[in-house]
Amino acid sequence: MENKKTIYFLCTGNSCRSQMAEAWGKQYLGDKWNVYSAGIEAHGVNPNAIKAMNEVNIDITNQTSDIIDSNILNNADLVVTLCSHADSVCPSTPSHVNRVHWGFDDPAGKEWSEFQRVRDEIGERIKRFAETGE
């Protein structure tokens, strides 16, 4: 299992988007990738993110809200920022770390349908990456 690549999903608070991305990543990429998520800050896992993922039969109640771990960041194969704030303030990464930005709206504080929409968009994007490598 040591030959797995590492993907690191980042957003502002590691509360909604990156939590969903970590869960989808484990579902679609878990056989080939070590999947982690973190935030610039740690705001706790949003209860609506847990509820939204439960709707698609993915349990994230045991995921934790974490700040960026420089060891994971500097050794990841791929770092994915999920919001413009994380993209602009994310610590620099070494040249061997591939870094991309996949922007998604922040559902926090919005209507329930926003959590569902963002959950589905993140899931579709990660599924596409799993299928195409892009």
C-alpha cells in the first residue's frame, strides 16, 4: 500500500467542501490514493455536510476538521484547493507537488439545497478525475 499516491483537498475551514471532497475521494480514489483534507483554519465538520453525505450513503461523522499539515502538503502528489481563499493563501508547495484549483461555492449558512448541489458537484468532479486523471 506504500505505493499509493497522496491527494490533499484544501479549503478555508475544513468544514464543508473539503470534508465532502475527502469522502468522495475515499470512495472514488481510495484504492490508488491516500486521501486527506484540511483547512487554513479548522472550523469543525459542518452538521449539514454530514447530513448531505449521509443522503448519498457516505458517513463522515468520524472525519475531523484539521489545519494544513505541512508534512502532508509537502509530500502530496496532488494538492487541490476548493475555494479561492485557500488557493490564494495556501502555503507554497515544493515544485514536485502538483497543485490545482477546483472552485466550488461555499454552502455554509445557505439553504439546504446548496449543500446538496455542492455535494453533487464535488462528487461529479472527483469521479471525473478518477476516470480521466484530469
